[in-house]
Amino acid sequence: MPKGLVVYDSKTGHTEKMAVAIGQGMEKGGLKVKVDRVESIAFSDLTSADAIVLGTPTYFANMSASMKQFIDKSVELYPDKLKDRVGAVFTSSEGQGDYLALSSIVVAMLFHQMVIVGHQSGAVGATSMGTPDDKCIAECQIFGKRIADFTKVITRI
């Protein structure tokens, strides 16, 4: 069974709610999923996952410091330890700039030679302005299933 990993940073709980919903969608799509905070993740978690989803709050159009530090340290896995794994992103924010934050994470994933899955709306990833409402949670679950579907194709399961 393919494995999915949802890694997130959350100060207010908004990004965490999205992470859980995306994880639920991935499980519904047939993946074995681990959802955990960025500070609890080891690189062995990344290298054993078929799909890696990163989520962060947006601060001044940037990812959180914890997520940035985690991505910076991932140079240890560069250039090909994450090659051909599925990658996806999500964020919560209180204002504008979420696409800039998401795009910077996607660029890091591309450097790792990952295959990126965008949000079903055509956006870079899932977003929430403020507290995720029921509609956002449902969209995150659909996004998680979409990630799982792509992962099964990539891993040929």
C-alpha cells in the first residue's frame, strides 16, 4: 500500500485542521497516511513516503520559519532521494500572499525532482483565509483524495 505523509506547521490550529482533512482524503483514496507537525518529522519519514504534502501558515507572503528551516535542511536529501515522489502543498493565512508561500515550497519540491499535484480548482495548492470552514475542509478532503489518486498512478498500484 502506498504511503502518504502530511507535514505541517500550525500556530493557531488552522493549518492543522487542513492537514487532518487532507490526510483523511488521502486515506479515503487508499493511502496509509501519517499526519504530523514539522518538528516531529525525520528525513526517514520523507524517504519512506510515496506522497509528501507540506502545509504552512503564511506570514508576509512566506512560509513559516519552522517549515523553511525544515526545507533548508532537506538539502541532505538532494538531488535524488525524493525523486519521483508526489508532492503537494497547502496554507492558511489571514491576508494575501498565500500563493507566494505555496510557490516557494513547490520550487523546493521541484529541485528534489518531485511530481507536483495541484489543487482541483487549478490553484497551486489548498488555501484557507482564516479558520477553515466546512467548505474548505471538504475541499481539503477532495484534494487529499486527488493526491492519493496520483500517487497510485505514479507508484503503479
